[in-house]
Amino acid sequence: MRIITLLLYLFSIGNLTAQNVVEIAWEKDIKTAVASPTIEIGDTINWIWSDDSEKSVTSMADGDFAFDSEVISGLNANFSYTFNRAGVIEYYNQLDPSMQGKITVVSKLSSEDKFVKNLNFFPNPVKTVLNISSVVSLDNYQIFNVLGSLVAEGSLAGKRVTIDMSKLNSGLYFINIRAKNTQTAIKVAKK
């Protein structure tokens, strides 16, 4: 019985201190919202170069929140930083200051909050293809019109996905997006 209790204790401590890694595809013309996740204390951000151009990841903070990758180049090069206290940290690329983001670090997030706060989509309004990014892998979607009728649905696989909306009429749509046991709805205008 003691062994089972000890194993359960060790398992629960491991789960309590589990670290999450959030990946950001660090690329030219990245949307600031996509580069601005909300994470928990102890989580790590891993910026991954999506092309072979030179870039940096440099915080605009001093002290505990100061980080600087220096200039790195190469497809799939990366830079990681673990955030160990709550706060808001802005950062940018020294060679292209238009590439920027803001990391919000909080003490605790539920799975649902982490999913909802870090789901980004663009463009809105959309003409043909809606881009969606998330910190968790997305499973599927359903598109409803303003009358509540299901007009399209499909499977998703990955953290960066697209939904083809080219065949839909102009108007307002609600897209229900699911990832594991969580879901949220977003409102999208179609041109």
C-alpha cells in the first residue's frame, strides 16, 4: 500500500510541475497576435525560424525577463526561453522591428483558457482561406451561418491550419473549433 501511495504522490508532483512548450513559427510578416501567447509560469517558448533569413528574438525588458537570441539564420533554427515568473514581456526581431510579440505569463491557466487565449485567426474578413494558429493541435471545425445552420465542417490536424471558405456566400459565420476536450467559437466575416 505504501508503494502505491508513493507512486501516486510522485506522479501527481510530476504532473504539477509539468512544463509546456509553445512553438512560434518566427517568420517575416508574422501577425503580432500569433506571436503573443499567454502561458503559465514554468512554460517555455520555442521560436522556430521558418526560413533561412537572419533574425533575432530580443526582449524589451531588463532583469529576469531579459533574453536575446542574438542574430541566428537557418531554416528550423530555434531559440527557447523558459519563463519563471508572472508578467508581460514584449519582444522583437532586431533586424526587422515589425516582427514583434508580447508574452503574457500568468500563475495558472486551465486547459480551456490556454486554448481560447491562444487561438488566433486571420484575415477577418476573409475572401478565400482562413488561417488559424493555436498552441495545441486542432481536431475539427464546424461552420454555422447566422441562422444557426451547419454549412460546412471538416477535420483539422496541427497547430497551424487553414479552412477554405471560398465556396461560402458573403456574410457572417460562426466557426466552432475543437482541440482535444476543449472547444470555442469564433466569429468570421466572409467577403
